[in-house]
Amino acid sequence: GAGVSQTPSNKVTEKGKYVELRCDPISGHTALYWYRQSLGQGPEFLIYFQGTGAADDSGLPNDRFFAVRPEGSVSTLKIQRTERGDSAVYLCASSLNNILNTEAFFGQGTRLTVV
Amino acid sequence: SQQGEEDPQALSIQEGENATMNCSYKTSINNLQWYRQNSGRGLVHLILIRSNEREKHSGRLRVTLDTSKKSSSLLITASRAADTASYFCATHGSSNTGKLIFGQGTTLQVKP
């Protein structure tokens, strides 16, 4: 596709449930980022992939959060035992390669609401 | 944790005026980028300035970088109502794996 695609665009789930959020990066982009953004705040870094491997997962808040990118393209962010505090917009971005001087392209995000 | 802090948090100006937003950061960087966000969803890249650059222009945008003060500014000249959005600075640290860290943002309102 032309841009980064995230699905679903909105997700409402009950507290304690498991959710998966999907990100389709721009074709050929090797770097992929996940962020979480709460209202009025900046995007909070969660995890960064370079190819299939997680180059930096230092932003994952706890072990309920996990992300994969098995073939180096599509990525899935998985949240177990969701809590109301997990409610936020989850943003995915991709960039061309691992050279640091490249811009990131963002998807429109998934708005997760835990009730 | 966030790397950058934007100042001011909110800015309201009249159409045609210039808007200046500032960003401060804490660690050494490879580059600093500015992004724009409408309606709390996807961010759009505006401009990237490398650590060895001091100023960069793109259309009505002018970005400066002062690595000695660990700060950057974004100037939007001749603002338009369509410039109303949130603006974020983001940094690639010089010693990290490539992760991009964002500040808290400045909300700009341009009144027609």
C-alpha cells in the first residue's frame, strides 16, 4: 500500500481481555516502531524493530505487552489481561532502513478503549 | 521516558503571524525531527535536521538546532488556519539503537 496501515482503527474491549493490534508498514521499510499516545501527551516509545528482531523493547511497560514481526514486514502488538490504563491510541511507524537520518511514516493509529 | 520538552505547551495566534515553538532535549543526538499531528491520530514528518547542521528551511518552515544548549526551534512563517495542529520534536540519540523519542508537543491554534 501507499502508507502505513493499522487495523483495527478502533477497538473496545473489556478489562482482562486479550487484544492484538496490527501494523502493515510501507513495503521495503526495514524499521518499524510502536508508540502509545494518551490524550494531550506525546507519543510514548514502546518498541522498535529492525527487520524481524526487536532492536529495542525498553518502552514496553510490563510483561503484558508483547510485539512480533515474524517476517520482517507486518507487526502485531499483543496486550494480555488488558487494564483500563491501557486505553490510548497505539501508533505504528516505519522507516526505510536502519540509517538514523531517515524520517518515520506513521499510520493513523488504533484507538484502544478498555472498559 | 520522553526525551524532548516543547515550549510553549499551547500557542494561539492570528492568521498571517509567525509561530515559534521550542524543543529541549537531554542527551546527545544524531538528528532532531519535527512532526505535525492533526486530531490526535497519525503524525506527519515535517523536517529533519542533523546534529552537524545549525539551520534548515522547508517552505514556510525554519528549524534551528543548538547542540550546545540541547535545543531546537521551529518557526512557521505567515501562518494559516490550516497550520492548526500539534507539533512534536523527536530525537534519534547518538548512542541508542535507532529508536525515535518524542517530546510532549506544542498545540498551535491559528485563528482566521
